[in-house]
Amino acid sequence: MFGMNGMDPSSMAQMLMSADRAPLDNLLKTQRIQLSAEKEAYSQIKGKLQALQDAIKGLNKDGGLSSQSASFSAEGYASATVKSGAANADYQLYVKQLAQADQYSLALNENWAVPAQGTLAITVDGEVLSLDLSALDPASGITGLRDAINQAADNNGVQASLVRSNGQTHLMLTGSRTGASQAMTVTLSGGNGDAAFNELQNAITNKTRLSASQDAVVELGGAGGLQLTSATNTFDGQIDGLSLTVTKAHARDAAGNYTDAPLGLSVATDQAAIGESMKGIVDAYNGLLTEVQKYTQSKEGSSAVLAGDSMARGVLGRLRGTLSNPPAGFSLAELGITTDRHGKLSLDTAAMAKLQENKPGALEGAFTGSNGLLTRLEADLKPYLDRNGTLVQRDRSLQSGLDRIADRQEALDSRMNKVYQRYLAQFTRMQTLAQQMQQTMTMF
């Protein structure tokens, strides 16, 4: 009897309802744990794939695979960037002169007014900036002339500025481009002979040339050697695979003879640079390999989260397929990449250096060319990491599965509450009946 044994309807209803729902709760819990584990596993794998993609992009962004470096015998004269196709070599050179732009100073009084008429023409490399002075406000003076030059629609690369000194204002005209072809000419015409026109004409006639346009000149091989010229201070293309930027000219005496030793330039294979360029990529690939194996390879007594999932293995298989198919004419070992029995990569910088020395530019082409290993690896990663890529879709699918389990859990809670209420009503009626029977028995 309920009243006698202490069992109440609520406890009995709860006990029976719990027994009914336990198998369903366990099923939903198992499914939820599995899907959550798969979602986390793919999140970690995606992070490793992203790290590999970033490493490849970072190498390209920083100028590509660095297999060679340039060094100088003295600092301050030049810098150099080694590009694909450069041969290891030693050079001797003098920086004869730096590239310059034309610069003139025109002295005018501070209160100078713009002439009522006239045309100011500034010619640079055959291009003419023609300024109708009558279109300017006379009261704007030298400031208005400066602004009109800088804002002219046909400005051919002339920068105007003002410098004040000793009671005079100097209109500075500076070419925006260096090189001998950028010489500047300034002329004035069409005036009526008024004082303002004459003052501007006199300033042009007596202008001071502060800097003469000229090319940069390098003498390769020493004084009197092969002369290289450039309109800028960068020589790009004159020496295959080398971009040379000069920053200071060598000193010369009154007779024009150099007073210092020539600058030594050495281009050599840099094994340390090779390793540094590729280390991030190799580490990122090995990190991905470890992560995929962690989630796909079962251990004794336990099953891996993605043991039966082919996608994770497919990602790795695709990358391995690319690595096992190096560009024609090369083996992976010749490119300085070795693999162990677990598939992890290692660098052989000595092999890379040997290839670079024997075939300048071949190493960069094999890795970063149009059919290079890294180029193809990046293409392999793209379908997985795109905004609507494979991994994004898999994550959405797993999340949808978790959402469905949450819905089923909610529906189960609602249904089990009704079951509880039914049991509670039944046991409450039984308890009431038992109490009535007990009261009846006490009457006899």
C-alpha cells in the first residue's frame, strides 16, 4: 500500500518515466557526442589547412622562394634583390652618378600679382603644360600660380612649391620623374609688357637650376668598365635575375678619378635562406598530416572520430598526389624534399643549393612556377577552403545534424513530460483507492 510503504505517486511516476526515456536519451547523447566530435575534428583540420595555405601565400607575398642572396663589400652604396634566373657571380662596380630630376628656382617678390595676360609653358620630355595666366585671379599672386600649376589638367609631372628666403619668394619647379630625358624648359609668351609680366619673365630668364636631370650611371667591372644607365636609381633587367638600386655615388677627385675601391657585389646560393623560405610550408604540411592522422587512425581499444570518414583522408591524399608528381625533369629528392615512412616532409637544403647552382632559376620554377609544386598545392587547397567550399559545407551538415538532435531532444522532453503526467495520474488514483480501502477496513 502506498501510504504504508512510503512510496508516493510522484516518485513512482518519475521512476517509470525515467526507465522509458533512458534508452532514447542515451541514443541522442551518443549521436550528439559523435557529431560534436566530428565537427571539432574538422574545425581543427580546417585550421591546419588554412595554416598551410597562409604559408604558401606568405612565401609568394614576400617575393617568392629565396634561394640566393646578394652581398656587398661596403654598405651605403647600393642594395639588390635577387630574382629567378640569377647566376651565382661576383661583380666589381662604381656608382658614377645617381639619377636626378630637374629642379629650378624662380625668385619673385612676395607681393607679385599674376599678369593680366600671357601664357606660361613648362615642357618635360615633349609634354607641355600650358597655363593661361588671364584665367587666374591676379590677387592670388604667387600662391595662385603654384596651385594652378599643380592642379593643371595637362600637368606633365611638374611639382610646384614655395620657399621664402631673404624677402623673396621662390617658386620651386621640380620634375616628378628622374632621368636625362626629363629635362625641363620654362617659357613665357603673349604678355602686354606690364610690370607683373616683366617680373615673371625676368624670374624665368634668371632662374637658378638647383638640380639637373640625369640618368643613374654604374660602371661595371671598375673605372672605365661596362657602363649601365637607368632613368631611375634602380637597374632592373640589365643583369639577368638581379635588381640593383643605387643610393650613393662614389667619391671622385678633381681629375675625376675614383678615390675608393670599387664596390664588390656577390650573388651566391643561400642555403639558410632556402630553408627559411620553405620551413613554414613544411611545418604547416606536417602539422596537417599529424592532425588528420590523429582523427582518422584508430588505436587499440578506441575508434578514431573520423575513422570511417573518407573526406579527411581524401584531403591528405590529394596533397600527397601532388607532391608525388613534381614538375617534369625533376624528382622530389632533387628539389630537396624527402618523406619518411609516415609521410612527414623534411628539407634537404644541400640538394636545393646544388640544383640552384647547376640550373639557376630551376628551383623557383619547380616550386612557384605555373606548374610548380606550391602553385598546385595551393590550387588543391582552394576547393576545401573557399567561402562555400567542401569543409564549410561539411560543417553546415554537421551543425544541421546537431540541430536536429536538439529538436528531437526537445520533442522527447515534451513527450516524456506527458508520460510522467499519465503515470502520476494513475498512481494518484491508486493511492486514493488504497486509502479508501484502508478506511473501510478499519470500520470492521
